[in-house]
Amino acid sequence: MKVSSGNKPVQTLANKVKRGNIILKHRLQRREGVWNKESKSLLIDSLLRGYIVNPIHTISEGGKQYVIDGVQRLGTISDFLNDGFSLYKNLNPVEIEDMTYEIAGLKFSKLEQPVKDAICDAQIQVYEITEYTDKDVREMFSRLNSGKPLNTTQKMTPNMSDYMSDAIFDIVSHPFFEKVLTPAQFKSSVDQATALEILMLCATTEDYEINSFSRKDKEKFIEYSNYKDLNDKVELIKQALNKLDENFDEDVKIPKTSLSFIIFAICRVIKEKKGMTKAMDAIKDFLANYDTNEEYKGYITQGTSANTSVVQRLEYWRHIVKSL
């Protein structure tokens, strides 16, 4: 593995993101935009005050740089320079060349020119990695994040093969997840956990028998599927997501404990050539009456990852599909 590094001006990095020379989407990274406004604002504030900002780590592939650590930082910078958000209202003024400037509550375009220049000229260290193996990248990613409080799904990511990582990445890139998940859920990688659960549910129709959504069983499934061809399953799941996206508005509320099962149900509807209109009606009826559905809610009282809970919900949705 060969590593080079250098300090790059913020404006240069933002321009590269805009032109597509730096790519913020990579299967090892959380999606862009999961930071809250305060976290984003503190990053910009740090750049203005000359505070140390953690470096960006990229790998070179096909003439482009893919960010494997630093997506939130680089995405925030690019977004702010394009007036994507205003700074936190509690930020203190900054001093530049003996002059004091207000920055609180302002977008980039509303800042005074010396402040704009200071942000654009601020530099961040960027590591560019070439001549690497996939194992190198995964091991380095794991070590870079060893001191961070990663959740269960994030800890499993380095154990996934490229086949599995690509499958998860392809599924979570679908816009339907933007409708049903909150920024906090994206930050916790609920989208990735859901994608893995859908793959597990879809595999139960073949030579794999689902036990639970526990970490142990998820790791077993990853080992089982790591080098299998998942393209057919992914395409079926994407078709199901397309149907759901067409039938539900932006403000749809789907409990995360049911999301993977609902997507699985539509996969079965497509595969078994059942009536899609009736299927969507059944889902809408389920969501409308969820609060009073004591039978279904009883399935999750002992934990959403437990064997009994997963099997009962799976049978519930299989029954709905069968009845269409």
C-alpha cells in the first residue's frame, strides 16, 4: 500500500467534489449528511479559528478519489460553500486580521468577504492511498474507527466482502429510504441494518434458514453470503423499493421494526406475481391501524432481534402475501 498526503485548500476540495473527482459515497462509509446543524457549524467555526481538523482519507480508483474516512467533514464543507445551510446561531464572532466579524446564523453567501476567503483558504490534510488491496482498506478503516463508538452494524462492515458491501450499498442508495428514515436513523446506520435484514429475509426462501437479527446471526449470514452472487436479490429488492416509492408520500411513517418485513413482502408479491394494488392497500391498512394492532406489537415485546420476534413477524407478512 502506498500513501501520500498533503494539505489541500477547502475551496479546492469542494471544487473536486462538485466536479466528481472526489466521491463521497463509498460502501465503507456512512452516507453524507447525517451530522446535525451544530456539528456542521462547529466544523466551519474550527476552520475559521485555525483549530486542528481531522484529516480526510481517500483511495484512488479509476482516476477518482473515494473518501473512506471523512465523508461528513468534506460533505459539510461542500454543502456550506454552496449555501446548503446557515451557521448555528450560538457561534461567537471571529477575528481575522484584527477585525471582528459576525458569523452566527449566516449562510456562506451572507458572510463578509474576508470570512469567505478565510474559509476557502483553510487547509485540511488529505491522505491519498494507492497500490492497495481490499484487505488493506478494510483493515485500515477498522483501525481508523477503533476509537469511535460504532454501533453493531458499523462494526460488521469491515467483515463484508466486496460482493456483500456492494449489495448493501446498492440497496441503501435507493431514494425510498430518504422518505422513511430520519437523519438520526441514518447516523445510526439503520438503512444499512435494514438492507442486511432484507437480504436475510429473502434468503430464507432458499437454503438459508433465518434464526434472528442478533449480531451473531447477522455475522453468520455475512459469512454465508460473502461470496455469493447477490445481484438477483438486489434487483428484486430495488424493484420492491420502486413500488413502495411510487405508492407512498414523503411523510410516510413506517416503524423501523417493520420496514425490512414490508420490503420483503413486496419482494414476494413481485416474485409470486400477486396483485400489487391489494398489497399496497394491505400495507397502508397495517400502518393506519398499527397503534391498535396488539397482536403484531406483541411480537416485539421481547426484543426486535430475538428469534421468536423475527419468526413471528416473518410469518405475519407471509400470511398477508398468501392471502392476496
